[in-house]
Amino acid sequence: MRARPTAVGRWRAGYCAPPLTPRHLAALVLLTAGLALPLTASLSLWPGLDLWGHGDSAADAQAGFRGAHGYDWEAEAREEAEAADSGGLFHMLRRLLQEEGPSKLTEEKDPATGCPLPKVDMEKDHYSCVVWKKVCVDQNVIVSYDPDTHPKHSMGTLPYLNISEIMYNLPSKFGIGDRYRKGSALRFPALYVRPSNDMEEEAELQGDPTFSVCTMPMLLYAHYPFNAAETYRYIFEKLVTLQLAGFFNKHLTLVPGVPPGTRVPSYTKFWYGSLTDKAVVSLSELSARKPTTAPSNATWEGRHVRCFETMLGCRVRYDRYGLKFYRAAQYVVDHYKPQYLSQSAAFEQRLFAARGVSIPEDPSVLKLVFISRNDDQSAVGRTILNEQELVAACNAAPAADLPPPAWGSPYKKFFCFAHTFGESQLMDVWVMRRVDAILGMHGAGLTNGLYMKPGGAIIEVRPFGFSGRESWANRYARFKASTPAEAPWPIHWYGIDTFNASLSEPGMFEKEDKPHFSKFRVIKARDRHVRITWPSMRHQLLTVALSARTHARYMSLRYGGSYYITDTLEQAEWPGNDPHVKKDLQRNFTSIQAEWDMALKIPVDQAALDFAATPDKL
């Protein structure tokens, strides 16, 4: 296991510690009073220093995030689970350092214009964000007029945000660019910040511009902005946590970091849209040389504005701050609820036109949606080749394949259908609020499962050669559904690993294998097509029905290993290898029926079932 980056290494890399707050000082008092933990443990507790070793050191940046180095992410998850379960001083200090005080942000209007003022509370900043005063933006360049840092007026230093370490994969209609040898871990160009001068080309920037107090942009940079799953876990969930903690209000203009001249992905605009009352734009769009009369939804003024009294820049790192992925998704649900409810009839018509189905409202029907890939995605790989057959088998399941009456399950029948996610994020949310489970290949589409009501199930399928035993597969959907920060988990993860090679077919990049295609075996394996066996599909349908949105039942099945199987109904993970639950409770199952019988002894969570059966309403 690779050693974690130290605090000294972070500071040498150009990062600085967050300001000491009263809660940090209180912790230090405890430490110096003789109640201290070992130094490494106390350093690990410090939020915002980014000491958790998730790939932000210089060595990590050179190696990349995709498993090129030997860092043991599963060990980190195990340590986190143990820390969350432990009591005593460690737990007390951790809570002291991570609990947030009340937000100081209050609604306030500008006396001159009447606009609701965008506000930030820098005491809530966890990522050493940069603040620029009196700046304009011009073709991706930040131009400063701040007298405190301008060479004409002072010896001050102009704030600088280092983003050259940020990595991204080449965006493509075929998905993420790590399939190309030179398309992975590309680097952002430096963010250019300069003082204003007497040779400004733009009339708007000449002399003494007018700086808006009603619009405050915040530039937001994190790794892999063109990967939906990475965007969600690396930055969006952090932003929700920061807003709930009171770092920024909903009146800021959010500017996702993308390479100059490229569009912000639609999923990023959708997610970020839940955090602001303004349009989400790229720096290229915000800084474009357009007439000041050009309309804009990204500013309070409603027109193109390029000069601001205050502007922020944040490089958000993946650390243990937050990690409440379900909460972030429910934040999105709450924000968009009026919109998707108002369009419910249109979505029903659209689904029927595309798939010929209507989602039943009967709570005794277990409703499962397949993630169906579009033509470009299917050309690459990760397609469920027998999707239509499985949907038909599910909907025509005989009594022998349905929950036995003796179970007393709230689910009496199955209903399956397919949906292409990503064409309308709003419709995706509407779909997920009406189903009990989502099934799909390993990929970002499974993130939609977090929109479900509590107790929903995510069933992740992996191709041959890409099981959780031999790849990074478990770092994504399973981790998001199993984070210790949200235990007891509101979403239940299940898995099917394909161990029979004949059930997988090579994807485009493995089949063609051109010289400029990635040579990583695990990437080729990830993109293989799969046929799911009906016995494994039936097993997971029955397991989800038995769990009945009840966390205690799910945990019984998880301890026994029957929640995560192979295509031949064998246990996919050896006891002790699940980093998210206690090792001493994990066991081998000798009989699936025996595991089911054990879980059936646990009463169902009727409140969760009732909530799931109640339609969303305002």
C-alpha cells in the first residue's frame, strides 16, 4: 500500500492550511492536554488539509487516478468504517473538528439596486478558495483592478489559483476518453490572472469599470469534469455539503471548470442548478466579448456582465469532507420537484411513446428500471445484450419466480422496463422517484439510483474480467451507497459479477485495438458487453423483494454475502473483503435459502414502505 501524502508534502506542493477556527483550537487544546492521539491520527482528523490520500499529491498527479499507482482505496474505506464505529477520544475529536457551526449568511438586499446579495462565509471554506476583488473577465483571463494588489497602487500580491494539476479525460460522443492512450489524465492550462493596464483592447475594461455587486461568480475546479460519476463524487456532493454548512448562498453564479472553449456537460448544469438561482456557465461564456446588452441568465442584471466586485476560485479536492451522496441527490430532488411534478403527464406520454409502458402505481408491484444505452454508447460497449429478453422474463415471471406467499412480502409481482438516461435529467429524476430498483452495467448511469426514495436498490452488473476482485469497480456505485457518513444506508447496493467468459463480448475498443487505443486490460474489460443469466437476475429481484426497503434485512443479506453474486449464484466476495461492514460479521453463505430465511425473521420497515408508496407532492 502506497504511503499517504503527508501534510509537509501538501504544503510543499503549494497548498496551505485552512484558517484556525474555534473548533480547531479546541481540538488542539485537547491534544496538548495529554489526551492526544498519535500524530498521524490527529493529522488525519483535520478537514480541509486534504490529507486523505485520494490522489491529489504531486506523485498522484503524475501517476493518474485510474489505478496506475498502488494505493489501496479499499483499505481507506475500511479505516473510515472503523473510525466511524469507534468511540472514545478519536470519535469525540473527529466530531469536534467536523461539526459545523451555524451559518452567518443572511438574506440581504443591495440598497441601491434591490438585488439579493450573493454571499460567502470564508470561515466555512474547506478548500482554501481564492478571493479576487474588483476584477473583470476577458476571454478566460481574469483582469484585476484591486488597488490592494495592483502594481500601480501597492506591493500586494495578486491571488493565484493553481489548476494546472487538474486532470480530465478527452470528452467524446463515445464516452470518457480514457479509452485513448493519450486521452486520459490530460492537464488543464494555467488560469491566467493579470493586473489591468492602459493597453486594454476592450472598451468595457478601459479606465475605471463598473463592478457588479449583484453578481458574484465562483469558479469551481475538480478532476475529471467530463466524467459524470467523478463530477458527482469529486465536487458536486462537496458543494451541497458546503452550501448546507453556510459557505455560499444561492445567489452566486457557479462556473464549473472546463478546458477553455469547451461546453459544460448537461449533467453538471443540472446538478449545479440546484445550488443557485442563476444559470450555470463556463468561464469561456462568462468572459466572452459580447455586447453588454446581450441577454444572460447567469447574472442578476439579466444581461452580459463581465466585471464584478467579488469573484471566487476554488479547487475542490476529494477528501472525507461530506461524503453524503444520497443527501446530495435528495437536494436535487427537492429543488426540481415542482418542475418534474408539473411535467409528469408529459413524461408519462414520452415513456409510453419510447417504450410502450406506463409505470404502475400499485405498491405491491416491485418496479425495476434497466439502464438502456444510446446508440453511441452501445457501439462502445457495456450493453446488456439480452435486455429485452430479461424485461420480458421479468414481466412474465411465473409464480415460482415470484416472492413466495409465505414470505409475506409487500411485493407480489415484478415490473421491469428500460429507459435511456441522460436525454432529460429532469425526466430521469421523475422515473427514479417511481421505481424500487435500478439495474445497469458499471457506469455513471447508476448514480441516478441515488434519486430513489429510501430503501431503493441499485443492482450493478460487471463484465467478465472487471469484477470487484480485480478492478476499481467497487469504488463508485457501491461506495456511494455504502458511505459511513450516511449509515444506516438509505440506498442498498447489490452486484452481479460475470465470471463466465462466454457471457461477455468485446467492446469496440477491445475488438479493434488500434495503436492509439488504451492498452490497459481493465479498461477493455470494463467496456465489454454482457448477457445476464435469468437465475442471477431472478435472485436479485427476489433479494430486493425480501429486503423490502428494510435496512436491517439488507444488512443480514450483506453480512452473508448473498447480496453480491456471480452469474452462477456463487458468492462474489470473500468474507472480510467488504470494507464497509464489520469484518467479524461477514460470513460465507452455504445456502441462499438459509440466508433468506435468516433475513425474513427481521420485521419490515413499514414506514419506509409507506413513504415509498406515497406519490411525491409539493
